[in-house]
Amino acid sequence: MTKLNPTGTEQLVAAMFSYEFFAGGVVYDTLERIHRGEVDDWVDALESSGLFDVSTVLEMEHQWRQHPKSLLDLLLLDADEMTQRRCAISWAALDRLAPIAQLG
């Protein structure tokens, strides 16, 4: 998995979410939801934190909805290499299954 060159805002977001994301281990259902572009919970958390202005929250929301993997990349910013690899493999599997799910 390629390391990002995160901005200060992205680093803050990563720090804010990484503990929660990894607290009980990575949950496959969470990866699935992110892959489908279901980012409302993450956006709500940004809004309610009070750390970001409205334009920053809207920018992050737009980016995550257009490219859900960018949210995963932020969540994995401080993860160990094995966690990154497991998530990359799971994400690739979701990429392969997504067209089939749309048919069903």
C-alpha cells in the first residue's frame, strides 16, 4: 500500500479516527461500508468534533464520496504494515465483487 503525503488536516483526521478504527481490530463490515461510499458517520464525526470549519468538512466529504479509498488511506496512515496489507487485500476483493453486487 502506498503511503500518502498527508496534509496537516489529513494528519489530524487520521489521528482523530485511527484509535477508534483499530480499537477492536479492523472490522470487515466497516471496510465494506467505506467501499460503498457510506461515509456519513465519518463526516458527522468531523462536524461534531468542532475541529474543522464547514468548508473543510465539505471538502473531505466530497473527496471521500468520490474516492472512498482516500478515507481508508487516512485511517491506515498510522497502521502497521500487516494491517495495511490485510486491508489492501480486502479492498481488492471488494473491488472484484462490487460489479457483481450491483447486478444482484
